[in-house]
Amino acid sequence: QKEVEQNSGPLSVPEGAIASLNCTYSDRGSQSFFWYRQYSGKSPELIMSIYSNGDKEDGRFTAQLNKASQYVSLLIRDSQPSDSATYLCAVNEGRGADGLTFGKGTHLIIQP
Amino acid sequence: DTGVSQDPRHKITKRGQNVTFRCDPISEHNRLYWYRQTLGQGPEFLTYFQNEAQLEKSRLLSDRFSAERPKGSFSTLEIQRTEQGDSAMYLCASSLGARVSGNTIYFGEGSWLTVV
């Protein structure tokens, strides 16, 4: 069974610091990887996507992918209180399948 | 607003009643997905359509759940004989379905179901 694992947290980070969120996945055939942000009571909002090994930067966000280790991470630089949310790691199931498998999410709290 | 639209946003129903949710995807997107999310969990994939064809339905939670996309545009998700365990947020999402770019999926605001 395909699984995506995340530490549920809460992860508490001081304002202005770097928040580091981690995710592992079980299916080696997975080809696409996504980070979604979800505020309480709201729907998931796409933050980053990554498809190749290495780093991908977008503003204060950097996604990192290591397919050999089956590991995806999200770094948030200069963390702001508005970054406080649940961050969901999602993996496309690969090999032609098109649904996303989500982790349970990491609850991030940015302390002012 | 050109995002994914869902209706109703909130539904309270009595156990045993049928409910139907509607989803209007982003206009140029040909793939449409349904997910369910319960408290403290990530979204759980239920089914998806490529245009009007339902390509995956084995993950619908039971035979009480069904989905349609008759003209390849909007979709409906119906739950028959609702149970209290069906209480959740039902999320619709859509995508272009471009495999090369990774098929980025965008979610609607969700439809909250409470079964009493």
C-alpha cells in the first residue's frame, strides 16, 4: 500500500527562523511531489511542486527531493506568523495513476 | 473567480438521507477528482474523471458513493443512505492532466457534510 509519512507535529518555530518540514514516501514509482498548505477549516492550497532530484526555490520556499532516499522536504525561510498552518505532502502515484496520496500533514506554528 | 467551485459549502443531513455535491472545475481542465478529508487526516482520494470517463472508482468508500460527470464539465458526488461516519469535508479538484508537467491538481473550497 502506498504511504506518505509526515511528522504530525506541532512544529514550533520562532518568527524569522527557517522551518523545515519532512516527508517520506513508499512508492519508488512516484514521479511528482507536491506541498500544500492548509489553514484550519479551509481547503489545501498548492505551495510547491517538484519532479526532479535536487532543490527548487520559489520565494521564501524551497522544496528538496531525493528519490534514492524517497524523501521530500520543504524549507520556509524568514518564517512569518501567517505561515502557521498544516503542511501536506502529496505524491503522485506514478506509472500512469493520477490520484495524489497525501500524508496526514505537519502542523506548523510560527511564534511571534 | 476562475477556480474550482463546489456547492453546497455546508450540508447538514439526517442519517439515512441522500446527499449530492456539485463541482465545477477550472474551465480548461479536463481532469476532475474527488477527495474526502476527515479531521486530522490528509485528503483521501476517491475517484477521478478524464473528461466524462470515470477512470478510477475502486476507491469509492462503499457502493453508497457514486460520482458522475455526464458532459465532461461539472461533476456530482452522491452519497446514499448517509451514515454518521460520512461526516467529512468532500473536496473536488481539477487539473490539465499533463503528465510531463506532473499534473498539478488544484482544489476547490470543499463541501462540509455533517450527518446527524
